Amino acid sequence: MNAFSQTDTLSQRKLAGFGIEVSPFAGKVIKQDIRFTLPIPALSTGLDVNFVWQTYGRKPWHQGRNFPAVGVGITYLDYGMNNVYGKSVGVFPNLLIPIMRRDKWEWTMRIGDGIGYISKKYQNKPPYDTVNTAIGTHINDFGNFFTDFRYHYNRHWDLQAGANFTHMSNGLYRSPNLGVNVLGAHLAFRYFPETSSPKHILREQLNPKNRWLTEIHVGIAYNEARTTDSPEVPTYCYQMAESLRWLGKNKLYAGVNYVYKTSVYDFLKHYGVDYGHEMGHSWNGAFFLGNEFLVGRVGIVVEGGMYYHQTYLAFVPYYERFGGKLYLLQRETGLLKELSMSILLTAHGIVAEYAEFGIGAGIF
């Protein structure tokens, strides 16, 4: 296959593909749970600034993923009712994936997740604030989703419009934690000092062969115990799955997990519920199916599961899990073929249950 030379002067310029994206947006706080009793502001507004790098083939996965853009975003959000919600700011890495391209038009999807700060939280000690039952900590997980229809005006300027969704919560690290979600719309532009379209470095695609792996994962999360003084206690997560790599850039997997929740055990012991059987009512077990989108050494995880056993404090009979993996080891031979670190969020609907930090291995 013919390829552009990697010494192409345009592609080697440091600012080739670098741009700044500015997206003012407006929307509404959405009520995601019957327990969400906060007043809904008439309008929420914000500003999203994303520092973006358009890939062009320096890494093999760029071409395999149809040359996506990667970025680091900063979002400021005014919920519109400062005495209840306060204001927030989030910082997050993100990936912009092209869905459809035609001439100068493009439809894209951007997903990101990082850390957020919110100025108001639930407080049952001075200074009291028992109105905001949606957020229990100042520091939270901040999730961000954008979809855009984009017009490439020239190599420096893009104009776009679309919809967006932001989520702020602490993964039930401390109660209350219903989370605050905003659904909105935006008009935006991107500016590239050099060019938005550096010449692609094309190469013959030699995708790894499809293969099965046995995957083992161990993780830990922390939840509020819901007892006197509400200490944070661990949740232990174990799972085993079989995965199938397909198209060289995805992993479809299915398996079974076991999650032991110390917070539920402490609750049952503290309040004398079903005395003598606390451990048996303090674990979740589920069958799950998921897909992992591989982007170089990063994996983006989307998973759903159905419980075969739930704790005494049961949620709905299903869950969703999202997050990312960073691969420390990826190889085609040997007993240990993959080794990864992960951050995964388990939720029910759009209500988070816990954020899990883990390690995983792929063998055989």
C-alpha cells in the first residue's frame, strides 16, 4: 500500500492537528430518580473548552479507528439556582469519534470522563445545607457526552451544533449521592492554528488475529457505611470472563462476578437486621455481557449485567458499568497476555452505586 512519508513537513509540524474547541451550551437539570426532590432551575448554562488533537496516523490505532480526535476538556456549569446546586467545573480527557463524514460535513460523538468540583453539597453539620440531597461531596466524578453536526469551513475553522449531557456524582462514596445531570444543546466552533486536516500517514493494516482470552479482574471501591458517623468502608469486586477479540480493535466478553459490600454488612449489624445472616445478605452476584473498544493501550468499557443474587439493600435487578482501562502489557504469546489497570463506574439507570479501582489479567 502506498503511504505518505512520515517525514512529510505538514504532518511533522508541532501544531498540525491541534485545535481549540469552544462550546457555550444551555439546558435543564433532569430528574432521574423519584428520590430527586430538588427544585428544577428554569435554565442551566455553561461553557465547554476542549483542547483537541486530530490524529493522522502516527500510531497504528489512529487509522484503525478512522482517525479520531483526542482532547482534554474543561467545563464550567452554572446550574441556575446557586443557593441549591452551586456551580461546578470539570476537567476530563475525551475521545471524539467520527460517525459519518461527507464532503465538508461530519457527524461526531465525543465521550469524556474526569474529575469535577461542585461548590454546594449536602451538609448535616455547620454550616448546614440539607436541601441539596443530590450531592454529598465537593469532589466528584464528572462525565461528559457531546454529539455534533460539524461543518468544516476551511482548514482552520469548524462550525458545529449539537446536544450534550453532563453528569456529576461521587459514586456513592458519601451519601446522599443521586447525582446532578444536565441535558442541553450547544453552538460551537473549533480553531486550528495550523490545520485541522494533517495529511494521513497510511499503512497496511495488519490487525491482530481474533482470539479468546480468560480474563480475571479484582477491584475495590469505597462506600459510606450508613451507620454512626458514616465511615467509608470497602466494597470488594471480583469477576471472571471470557473475551473474544474481533476486528482487531474490540473485545466482546461475558462472565460472572461477585461483589461483597462491607457497607451493607455494617448496616445490618448496626441495626440488628436478620441477625446471624448478615454476610449472606451483603453480596451481589451477576451475569454480564460487555464490549471493550480498544484505542491503543486504552480500553473503553461498556457493560450490562443481571443479578442472580442481591444484598438486603437491593437495587433494580440489572446494572450498567462504564469506564476505562490502561494496558500495562499487551502481547500475543505467553501465558500472561494482558495486564491492565481500570477505573469503572457501576450504576443503575443514571444513578451511580460505586466507582471501582482495579487490576486485571488476560491469560491462556
